[in-house]
Amino acid sequence: MKVRAFDNKLDKFIASLGKETGPKVVRAIELLEEFGPRLGMPHSRKVQDDIFELRIRGIQEVRIFYVFHKDSIILLQSFIKKSQKTPKKELDLALRRAKTLDSV
């Protein structure tokens, strides 16, 4: 499946990560593109409704929320996870962005 970013902020986010973490994020996105909905734990898991998270572990814990939309995977929101619990504001932003996809 084709992976697309919701906006151009994802490239800037990946570029801002360290030399160890950036390539891990790129590799995780490649895995998502290759395996699509078959990608499971520890790389991906369902979070809520139709929202999934791509999980990148390492020095920095990175999460990328995504949805399956038509014949693509849309990467909605990315962030560095700093606590056990997923920040509500990050999930809410991903949900709002996912809702706008239906009108596109």
C-alpha cells in the first residue's frame, strides 16, 4: 500500500530526530508500506476506532498515528512519547485529521 503523510510536517519531524532514531522511523514506515494491515505488534497496534499507531522503540519512543484510507495509508500525527499514557491532545489531533479525509 502507498504511504502518504497528511502534511509536510512529518518530514521535518523525522529530520529533527537523532541519528539513531530517524532511520528507525523510516524503516518502520517502509514496513508499514510493505505489510499494510498485516503489520502487527510490536510495530503497530490499533488505538481507537480506525486509528492505528506505528510504534518505534529506542532511545526516543516515537509514535505515528495513521489510518487506512481508500487504497492508501495516511500518516496523521507524529510525536515523541514521553510517558506511559498516550497524550490526549495528540490522539484528538489525529482524530480531527482523519475526519477531514472523508471530505477530500
